[in-house]
Amino acid sequence: MNFHLTIFFLCLSIFAFSQNGAPPTAGARGTAMGNASVAFDDLSGGLANQAALANLETLQAGVFAEQRFLIADLNSFSGLFALPTNSGTFGLSLNYFGFDAYNEQKIGIAYARKFSKKVSVGAQVDYLNTSIEEYGNKGVITFELGLQYELSEELCVGTHIYNPIRTEVNLEENLPTIFKLGAAYTPAENLTVAAEVEKDLEYDARFKMGLEYGFVDALDLRIGIASNPTSLTFGLGLNLKENFFLDFASAYHQVLGFSPSIGIIYRGN
């Protein structure tokens, strides 16, 4: 078969499982809890809702990796750096998905700030680039906005919108516009329950739910579920040292199989 035609069909098959401009998951913690992460108040939450960055009090950084359905060419890598200041928290996020012949890259510059003890707001400007071997590159710019509101010490609600301006990739295709609304409830110090609804303008709504239980001080157990398509998730978090945290997770699709992920986070003093 012609080399260029081979590359075309390979990229087409990868594209079916690609991110297609959609934002990455909230690290391995988010994956393990069904990606019901719009109300998370930690660094991982900053990948799903920039408003979460306003809750950070020290410099933090994290890296995350995922392999979709155990396929070698369906790898996703993310990194997030956050620096709190007296004027708010500044963040830089990077994401790469794919392989040499087809890949997507995303660079995001975020800013988040608390406007009161209960209200946090965040925004991020994104540059996205898609590269297909022998066909070139295409880059676009969009943005995303997020808000979190603490109803009480135990309950936080969050909302987020990605690409509200319907940025065009080409004449026939736009980046996805995605709305999320959810909550995180912490009835006890070692227990968190999260739920979320996500709506892409082009698809039916997804419902997501997750639970995190602190089994011991250094170990968190997590499970979750998501609909449309149905996905079961699970994982754990380990406190390695005072400043380092390691997360493992996997999502399971009943047809396509497992998608394992791992993340490590550093929290400054």
C-alpha cells in the first residue's frame, strides 16, 4: 500500500480515540473517581477547573500519564505548574497526546483568584496544535472559564466551560464546547463523594460519580463510574513523603478494556 495512504488510515483510526481538542482528565485522581472532578480543590482539579488553583497556598507541580486501552500509540502526558501569589495563582499546563505520525499538543496559561472566602474564579487561554505526518500542522486558540463556590465546609460546587466561543478547526469542524457542573461533598475528614454532569454540545450528557476513602493516613482508595459511554474506574493515592504524592488509576470500558494512568505531585512547604 502507498506509504502516504497507510499513514492516512492509521491517523484516521487513532483520531477515532483521540482527544479532538477536549481538555485532559484531572490526573490519576480524577480518573479513579470517574472524572467527577470539577469541584476538586487541589492541583489535579486545576486541570478540570482552573478555579481550583485559587485554593493552593504553596507552589505545586504535577505530571500525569495515561495509556488508552493499553494501546502503545494512545498515550497522553500532562503537566501542571501552579504558583500562588498575593495577586492570585498563576498556572501553566502542558498536554501531549498521540505518537509521531499523529499527535495533539495543548499549552494553557491560567489565572485563578478568590473573590471571597467562598468564591473562587479561574480562567485559562489555550493554544492547541494538531500534527499529522505528511499533512502538516494546524494550531488554534481558545479559552476556558471556571467557578467554585463553597456552600459549607463540607460541600463545594463547581462549574466550568471549555471553548465557549466555538473555535473553528476548519470550515466543517469546531473544537468541542463542553459545560460541566458538579459537587464534592466531604462528610468526614477521610471521605469525599463527588458527582458531576458534563454536556458536550454535539453529544448527550455524561453523568459521573466518584468516591475517595482515606483508608489510613498515607493511603486513599478511590472508585468511580461514568455514563455515555459506561466506564468503571478505580485507583489509589499514596503519600510518599511530606511533599510528594503518587496516584495510580485505571478506567475500564467493557469493550475496549483498561486505560491505566499514573501521576505524581509535588507540594511545596
